Amino acid sequence: RRPSTQRGRTAELTHQTAVLVGVSGVETLLTEAGMKQTEDTMEPSSAPAHRGHVLWQRVLLAVSLLTFWNLPTTTPLTTESVPINAAEGTDVLLLVYNVTQNIQGYGWFRGEKVENSQQIASYIVSSQANVPGPAYSGRETIYANGSLLFQNVFQNDTGYYTILVTTDKFISEAASGQLRVFPKLPTPIITSNNSNPLEHEDTVVLTCEPETQNTTYMWWINNQSLPDSTRLELSKDNRTLTLLHVTRNDTGPYVCETQNPVSAGRSDPFTLNVLCE
């Protein structure tokens, strides 16, 4: 009665193969397994009894691998500020990428957390309406794609912003991005503690004005960068240049330059009147 049992197992495998054979990627393996099992039924009864189980393990492994390969992969939600560095008084767009389908609405919040007290506004897809929140300033608009338009930004708008996306199945996903706002720098000027220093005696301190945050200061003498000299000292922020025991060769002219991520400026030339003995 062993052959009939094997024929039953063969029929069972054939049925299972018919069910699974339509799955892309394992047709060949399943077909080969089915053919191998059919061949096994023709072997003498002395053939190893566990061979059919080994073939089924191979089939199940193939299906498991296929399931793993076909797991849904989603790209995480991200945001980007355009421009990355904004000048004060300009408009900024906080773009959203990788938004899923069937969106019910969006919400934008100040900070890196979703807190009701920090909600700027929400957007309802069905009505295409912006609903202001507690942190709304009157300068923000949410578009249908979830992006946030920020008009006339100020320096105190600098910080993190978070978007909350909710689907029609009430599944939510959040992402945070940073907005950086910098001032447009004014034309700098050079001030001096002594415009008529005495040669070999006086020390002169030149200062690049005004002082602004997140600003890089640079100095030029005779249209060249500062030379290496033990008589020239720069402050930690480079805003102040000290000339020790000035000589007639230190008359200049001097120019200071200021830079930040959105603007730059150069002062007018400044010349010292070094008095010689």
C-alpha cells in the first residue's frame, strides 16, 4: 500500500504547487520540486523516507524568501528648507518628500515634537482648507502637497519644524526639518582707538563694526591678507585687529570684510596717520 500513499503525497504536492506556482520568482524552483517529488514516487521503497520532507523544506524556504523580498518598502517622510539658508525678510518653503497616498490631512508644528500648543496650522484635504493653530503667526500657508510656505521670515523663526501626516485610515507619520534665517549684513565700517598714533610707541586697535551673530570677519592690508607678524593680533572672533608699536609701514589702507550664509560686505579703506619723531 506504500505506492498509493506516495501517489497521494504526489497529488497533494501537485495541488500545492498549482496554488503556489503563480507567485513570481519561485516558479522554476516549485516546478523542479514537483518534478523531483514525482520522480521520488517511482523509486524503490528503500529510498530515504525523508526525501519528500527535504523537498518541501526547499519549497517553503523559497516561499519564505519570496515573502521577504516582497515586503513593502517605504521611504521615510522627510522635509527640506528651500532655500537652506534664508535671508531675513524673504519667503521660505518647507518642502515635504515621500508622502504616502490617501492623505486625510497635514499638521505643522514648531519644534521637534507634535504638541497641540505648538501647532501652526492644519490642512484638511477634503475641504482644501487651512485651519490656524495656536502658533499661527499669519505668515504660514500649507499647500495641498503638505509643503509649508513661510512668508517674511525673521531671525527668531530659526529652529526646527515638524509635519504630521495622517492617512484616511488614521495612520500618522511625522518628520522634522530645520529652518535657518540670517540677517542681511550692512556695509561694515572700521573704527580706531587712535587715528594718529606715534611711531614705535602707540598701539592701535581697529574694530570692524557692527557686531553681528553668525558672521565671519576678515581683514586686508594693502589689498592683501594679513601677513604673519608678532605685532599683529586678532581677537578670537577676528573682529578686532591690534597693531603693536606701529611703524610708518603700518599706515594701510585697511579693509574689513563680513560674511554670513546669505550676504557679504566690505568696508571703505581706512588709513592710519602714523606720526614720526
